[in-house]
Amino acid sequence: MGAQQRVYKAKINSTSSLRKIFKAMELIAASRIQKAVARAQAASPYAREITRAVSVVATQSNVDHTLTTEPDTIDRAAVVVMGPDRGFAGAYAANVIREAEELITLLRDEGKDVALYTVGRKPETYYTFRDREIVRSWTGFSEAPTGADAREIGEELLASFEKDFSAGGVDEIYLVSTVYRSAVDRQPEYRRLIPLEVVEEDVAAPGARSTASQDEVFPLYEFEPSAEKVLDALLPRYIDARIQSALLSAAAAEQAARQQAMKTATDNADDLIKTYTRLANTARQAEITQEISEIVGGVDALAASGPSD
Amino acid sequence: MAALTVVVVSADREVWTGEATRVVARTTEGEIGILAGHEPLMGLVAGGEVRILTTAGATVRAQADGGFLSVANDRVSVVADAAEIVD
């Protein structure tokens, strides 16, 4: 077998073993989308109830809570970038980071300091590689975030919110994450978490029917022990729930992005294999043609020199 | 008598939902019993057991930890950080 053919054969072999890996990853991601979406949906009643309760307290009482009142001056804003731990998800990580960069530029233009928090290994490496300071980063749960993870993030953010500017505290907090709408529709978005703008935002989980309570008029509630106490207890939970639903939605989006990226990779591998097979065939044909013409040429030469015997 | 629609949710899932005639829970102020027609109320759950007497006559006990209880229009939601049904 000629050298040309051997090169093509080697390429075909390596491409088809890559293709197997891509295909396997595509299938794994596809099955994990379902799981991630189910998890997001399971958590949505909690988010819905909390949101409803916070709206009730906020609309019915004149409580001024630090978390809901707009501070006079905003000197520093925290930006939480929620990205993936692993790659192989196409432009998923790049998109969410680009959205974060846009937000950061916007905040800087408004004269605010930016404190960076990251979730997931990819955003972390992106910023450490560029020598940008990260206040805190969490990794290891981007594909299956739990309530405890969200709580940890929520506590850290609340703690820095309560600190003074001089002690490194922040005055507002933004979440940047990818919102999963369907297997093919996901959008990186940023939303302000604190101070809260209560609240008629649809926090429904991906795929869930949207809440019917949009225009609901709340009855007059009794609060026990008091509206302040209830709000005190509710707001941290509300923040945790918001973070949790952002994490879950991002997890579903990550799997969807991975599935799509791996599908493309598999298709491309198929194309490559086809191209290389064609090239290998051409090389084989060329070799055969050359051998034939060599033989024919040899016979001709022999025939020409034959009669001298 | 009208029935209450009860929902018990924890942070990661809906734990129990159904019709009930009576819900007894412990708030920070003490035990509270809720029947149909109760005035709208929002209270902090102090932890411990929530007892739900279903319309079928069975008692469902749910362990609810931290969270709140809201009652309006004969709809009771118990929202807890962690909750589970105990038999």
C-alpha cells in the first residue's frame, strides 16, 4: 500500500474513533437535559411560593428593608458569572462570559467598582488567566447544583452586601447566567438580584407553564409575628431561590449546549470521514493506474528490444 | 364544609399536595390550627411537625424545617427549607 493511502487510512481511523466519543457525549448530554429540566421544574413550586409571599409582604406593608431599598449611591456592584465546569459545550461559556463583560463595562461606565464572583471552572480560568481579581469562586456543581450550593452563594453575597464599602462590601448584586427556554433556545442574561425589584417577574422554571398569578390581587394578610420579621426571614430565602433557579436553568442550558455542540462535532466527523474515504479511493486508483502504466510501459520496452534475441 | 387546598413544598421539590379539612402547624408565636375560611395569614414556621387532616380522614404528618406558612382563599402553602412526610 502506498504512502498516500496509509496517511488517509490513519486519518479515517482516528476520526472515526473521535466520532464515537462525540456521539457518546451527545447521547449522555441528551439524557442529562431531561434530568436537569426535571430538577428545575421540581424546584419551581418553591420559587413560585416564595416569590408570591415576597410580593405580598412588599406590597402590603411599608417596611423599609435594606434589601429592597435603593441605596443613595452605588459604589461597588457584585457580578456573579455562572458558567460551566467543563468545556465541550460550544460557545456556551464564551457567550455567558461575553454577557458578563458587557455588564461589567456598563457598570464601569456608570462609575461603579466591580467585584467579580464566578461559578464554574470555565469563568474562573477565564478571569485568572487575564489576571482579573475574583472575590470568590465556586466550582464543581455547575451540572447538578443543589439547594445547599445556592445557599452558600446566597450567604456569601448577603454577607458582602451587608458590609461597608470600605470593608469591601457591595451595594448591588447582579447575576449573569444562561436562561434555558427550550432545547434549542437559551440566552445569556443578566439580572439584578439586590436591591430587589419586586417582583412581577416570571421565575417559572424552564418548560413549566407560566404562573397564572400575574395580575392577582392579594387579599389583606395578617402577619405573624410581624411584617418586618416575616420579610427578614423571607428575603434571604427568596435570594437563595433566585440563585437556585438561575443555577438550575444554567445547568439545563449547559447540557443542551453540550448536546448541540457534540451533534455538530459528530456531523463534522462524518463529513471528514467521507472526504478522507474519497481521497483514499482516489489515491488507490492513482496507484493502480500508475502500476498498470508501468507494466504496459515495461512490456512495450521489452517488445521493442525483443527481436534482437 | 369547604375544603382547604394544601401545598407543602421544600426547596427542591413539592412534597405533598391535596385537599384537607384542617391544618395544624407551629409558628414562632405558637401552635395554629387552620380551617376553611381562615383569614389571610402569613407566619413563620418554627419547625416541627405540620399535621394535615385530609378530606378522606387520614392524617398526613410533614416534618417542616424553617420557612413560612401562608393562608389565603382556602389555600394553605407550607414552604420549608427542608420538608418530608413522616408516617
